[in-house]
Amino acid sequence: MSLKARIEATLTENLLPERLIVIDESHQHAGHQPQFTGAGETHMRVRIVSAKFAGMSRIDRHRTVNALLKPELDAGLHALAVEAAAPGEPTRW
């Protein structure tokens, strides 16, 4: 299973999102450090709308996503951008 698929599965199972988009942005970072050759799955962006975020601060939403994806971060995911919202909140995506 790819990293992207594991991220989608973990977030879907735990946060029951109304909308979830996981974008592999690794190609944008190829060569900025020698270990990032452009092979992929080192830099991910998560865009998620979940009722579980209602009443949470932006920081708490990020902490929640980061905690759920800690195994992936520990295993080599270098960068994770999180755009999280509760239903009914405006998003730019």
C-alpha cells in the first residue's frame, strides 16, 4: 500500500471526513536536499473536512492529524501540510 493510501485510510477510519484530499507534493521538492530525489512520498498535503474538528482550534486540528500520522512521520514522511476544517467552514480549496 502506498503512503498516500495509508494516510487516506488512517484519516478516513479515525476522522470520518466529509471531504479528504491527499496530495503528493514530493516532486516540488526534488533536489532541495540530496535525500529527496523526486522518487515521491516524502512531502504530502492533507486537505480534510471533518465534523470531529468542530470546536477545535487550528492548532488542535493539526495536532490531531499529526498524532494519527505519527507512524508515517517516524517512518520517513519528511513534510506534512495540513488544511483542516469543520463542516460549514470556508475553505480555499
